[in-house]
Amino acid sequence: MVSAEQTPIRALVIDDEKPARGDIKRMLAKIEGIEVVGEAGDGIEAVERIDELRPDLILLDIQMPGLDGFQVLERLAGHEKLPSVIFITAYDQYALRAFEVHAVDYLLKPVDEGRLVGAVDRVRRIRKGTESGPDMETLLQTMNILMRRLAIRKGDAVVMVDTDDVLYATVDAGEVRVVTREFEGASRHRSLDELERELSALQFMRIHRSYLANLKQVHEITPHFSGGYRLRMGGSGGPVIPVSRSQAKELRKLLKW
């Protein structure tokens, strides 16, 4: 009978960037006892491949189209046997301390080869029973908290804000700016598209090519020229942002006005 230690760990690589998947697969190929059984380029494909292949380990990107990494795990919560999870993420290190507390491993992009080896070693210890694995319920609660927090740079400080308190995000001189009721600051996100993907599970909508709005903070909607609209955010004295004509129809359906 082959022992658990001798049996290869069957790994599935999940990342929406093909070069990133290739890099991870090349690094895994150097680690003894790892068999890469497949890959997936988005969250929906990831769920399908996990159901099909039943891997022992998934290397899971957090920010992906379709379903993000958090939503992929939510889809797996009812499975009888869950794979070990190593997160691949661009989240700031201080925000990820909660993952460490709950025995979830992660890799920061760009992935460091030594860090990957250490993460795989941790998976081995979990499989051998010498270290406890993550508790899924606690993990999902932790992820839910992190999804609803954003790190905003204000001068030399970094302020953690609840996404419910965000009015909108925009692009200014190539920088993503986030506006709350209390202050405005710079986001670490490289583009508004990237921030939109991260907040896709929450009540945010791309109302204009340059604006991402928190629909919970819409106070007033007024018509504007050429079939567009304007939104007043946060209250009667709040800032006003544009809604493009192409997005006005979708916004009307969501807010039911």
C-alpha cells in the first residue's frame, strides 16, 4: 500500500493570467511529489475543473473574472472532501495576517519560488496529520471581512475602510482614487477594472468608464444631457458623479426607478 507521503499531491493551478499559470506550473514541476493535473483561467472554469479532477491542492488566484477566488470557495463549501488551498494574491501583506491566523497559506504576486516550496511543505504536513488544516466556516467569515475592507493611502498613512463607507472610485492622472464620506485617498489597484473585479460581489457598479459607484450610497438621480444622468452620492450635500448613457439602462434596472 502506498503511503500518503509517497502519493503525489495532485494540484490544480487557477489564475486568469496565462503567464502567471505557466510560471507556477514551472515552479511546481521542480518540487518532488507534485503532479499538476490541470489549470483554469477564471472562477467558473475553476469550479468545473475542481468538480471534474478532484485535486488535492488548488493554487487559487483571488482576483479573477466570472467568480473571484472567494466565490470559488463558497461554491465548494458543500463538498465532502475539500482540497487544500494556497491563495495567490496581490493583497497587502498586513491585510493577509488574518489568513495566517486561520492556517490558510498564501502567495503574494509575483510568486516567490522559495515561498511556494514552503507552502507546499505545509500542505504535506496537513495531509500527514502533523498540522491542522483550515476550518472552512472560519475561512469564509475571514474572507468576507477582507472583501469588505479596502486599504486607502492618505499621505504617508494607510487607512483601512469598510467598502460600505466608500462613495465612489475614479481615475485621476493614472491613479485610482477612492472617495469616502470622510476623505479621499489613493488605492493600490493598478486600474479601475482591477478594483471593479475585486468588488464585483458587492453592490458596486461601473456607471461610467471613469467611475465605479457604491449603489448603497446613491442619494439622488438627476437627468443630464444626451440621455445620461448624474448621481449625488452620500447625502444632500454629497459629490455628484456622471452616469454614461450606455450604463443608465442597467442602473435603472438595478435601482428600480
